[in-house]
Amino acid sequence: MTRRFRSTQTRPWDRGYEFGNAHAERVGASVAAYQQLFDRAAGSAVDLDHWGTRALERIAAAAPALADEIAGIADGAGLPVTAVAAINARTEVLAAVGSTTPSECTTVVRLRDGTPPVSVQAWDWFAELADLWLVWEIPHENGHVTTTVTEYGIVGKIGVNDRGLGVHFNILHHTGDGNGIGVPVHVLARAVLDESRDLNHALVRLAQADVTASTSLTLVASAGGESAAVSVELHPGGIGYALPDHDGLLVHTNHFLSSPANLHDTELRNGPDTVIRFDLLRRRLAGRPDIDAPAVVEAMTSHLLGGGATCCHVDPALPASSRFETLATVSLDVENGTLTAHSGGPCTIPADFAAPTKENTVLKLKRIDNMDILTRDVDALVAFYHGVLGLPFHLPYEKDEEWAAIDMGNVTLYIFKSEVGEHAPRRTAVNPDNAPGYDSIAFEVDSLDEAEAALDGRVEWVDERIQWKHPSGTWYQYRPFFDPDGNMLYVTEPHIVGAGA
């Protein structure tokens, strides 16, 4: 089963707190599982506080909003922030403590003029973590959305945003890995999706990253009928790039494709199956004009290499430290900013995987554009919203047309004439006293004292000043008032804890 979670909070700390609180048990299980993996790789107990402190410093410097989100996850789950930071740097910690475990992931991208990119990945990882991942949908304050397949407590991995950009994730190994803690590559993957305006912005962001654990982040972009893909091979010695072949096919497994990093590749010794997976998919998919996501999945359905195959299953004969399986098969719809994630390997996927159905297509809503009020007296409300509250017109006001458009900063209020029926009863400031329905409009102010002083005598107050505090420490103070028709509004002074506040 594929679990999905969509955040309702858009400020980083608040979003993290909501996530951590909603998934406290699984975030805790992720921390416990990685503690065991770290200890096993090191051959002794690993100090999560030590590594988490170092990771948090790098995260805060490279992506402060995600450092806030990690702090929120930790608080919401009741865990030390260093523990959650450590698992966000799990690739770096494993490299630092000396892990030589081969890693297996397979990415395929196919570009073709006039059609959206085909973009599929088989994510292989330790079998003991099979129940600790999800699809996380992340709305932002600016209206954009990031969707990522990731592990509980880790901010990102494979994913897409709503600006035509996708990211695939393949671990690499280089002789220079493991020298301390660089910018965590999982944090980089999420930051690219959150921040990037376009493909070039993403490339520059990755090129400037100082890493200590090698990884290939394959960027897939689609805009204006054009598409592109590039595997960005990050390593401590610098950066390299791998591009699609002349047919638009890009395959990446777990060895370096760029030079000179390929001269320092340790995966070729510890996990040589990577070259066979790479060759198998190139041969199966080369020169085919019919490639779609189901065709890629069919090509990935290979068990030739046993535990190192493109469709990877647990080999019970191996020790726990070597038991890998394909935890998820993921298809990115970069053009529409969505993804489909199947729990399990390619051989378990139905034939219609990644088809554009209602079940796997998410409506992309952006910011609220406008709201309407119906009134018997348009001019009276114009005098109030424009004259008393000082809000500008969004469009020129022509009194004889009997409508107005008021600019409320991040939304337009349209006022229209209506002479049908009676106005709904006035609301009160006590929610249980009111019938269901839309309740009020709230305006943020810097100082409630100043707002009250400016409005006193010019509006009809509904109630006295009210204060409300959330367990996270965030609190508000506000006061409600009526417009001339009896619609309820608020002036509110927020005090947000976290998220850079």
C-alpha cells in the first residue's frame, strides 16, 4: 500500500510539526532503524547527537527553511532535533562511519519531441525499511507545490514540483566519500524542488553544493513543449554530468558515467551489478519510439542478477546488512507536477501503471484569486472597504455598473448587486453559536493596538479583543467587526513560532 499525506501548513516549522505529530510513531521507527544501520555499518554504537549536530549546521547554512522544517518534525514527533537531522544526512553518516554496502537504484528517462518525458525509477533499499516511506504533498506559502517520495522524517528524495521539474535519486560511491558531513543530498533534492524556478536554476543550485557523499540527482524538465534531462553526479571532488543519448534515452544506475569521477568509483568493486543493470536497460530500450512508463516498467522487470537485479527481491540467504529489495517503483509526470508510486518492484505493477487516470492525477490549485460578496448597496460597501479600511481598487470603480473590485493584497474582493432574499444572520465571535458556512475575513496587521485605534468609532465591533494560543507556541490576538451589511471581519496580529519568525 502506498501512503500519501498532504500538509495543510505552509510555514516550514508549522508544516514539520504537523507532519511529525501526525506520524510520530513512524518517524521514531525511522530513527530507530537508521540507528541500527549506522551501528551495523560502523561496527559499534554511533552517536546520533554528534552526527545530527553537524548535519543540522550544514542544513541550516544551505537550506534554512528545511532546517526549520526538520526542527518542527522533531518537536511534533517528540524526538531530539539532532536525531531527525541525522537521518536526513543518512547517506553522509553511512559514508562517514565506513559503510561499503552496495546501493541499488535504477532510473530511466526517455525524451521525445512533442510528448512529455517518460521518467521512471525503481528505488531499492534495505528491506527492513519497506514500511517507512510515503508520498508527501507539500504546499508552499507562494502557492507552489512539491510532491516527494521519501522516508518518514526525511524531507525529500524522488519528486516533482509544479513548475515542470522532477528529480530522481541514485546513490554513488567515490574514494573521497565520508570526510565529515557535507550538505545532505536528500536535503539538496528537496531544496531543488522547492526553490528552483527552472532547470538552469536547479543546475546552479547543485553545482554550488559541497557534498561528502556521492549521489546522482537526475533532473527532468518540461516547459513550453520542450523537455530535457541530465544526471548531475555530485561527489567530494566536484561535479559531473551525464546526458541522454541521441535517441533521448538516459539510464542511470549506481556507477559514475562522467569523468574523472569514474576513475575513483568504488561501486565497481563493491556492487558490480550496476554495470549489468545499466547495459540491460540500454539494450532493451534503445531505438524504441514506443517507450512509455509501462514499457519502462516491463524492461525493468528483470531478475537476472538475483538480489542485484533491476527488480530486486530479498535473498534470505544473505545477512540482514545485505538484504535489499525494490521498495517502490515511481513514475514522474513532470508536465503536470504529479507522480505515481507503487509499493514494490516492477514485476508487481499492473499494466496500466502511470496511466493518466483520475486516481493518480491531482488537481493543481494555486492561490485564492478572488472572493465575492453580494449586497443590496454596493456603494455602501465600497465606502467601507475603500474609504474606511483604505483598500485600493483592483479595477476602476464605476458606480452605475453596480459592482466593484477591491484589492485585498493577496486576493481580490468583488462586490456585486443583489436584491433577492434576505441577508444571512449576523455571525458572532463564538463559533459554536453560528450556523455552518463561510464565517469571516481576517486581515493581518503588525499591531492590533494601532488597528483598533484607527478603526474605533468607524466600525461596529462584534466583541472584545480575543487571544488564542497553539501548543506549538504560535499565538494570535484579534478583534472582530462588521461591515455595513453585517459580514464579519477581523484584524489579527499573528505571532508565529518557528519558520524563521
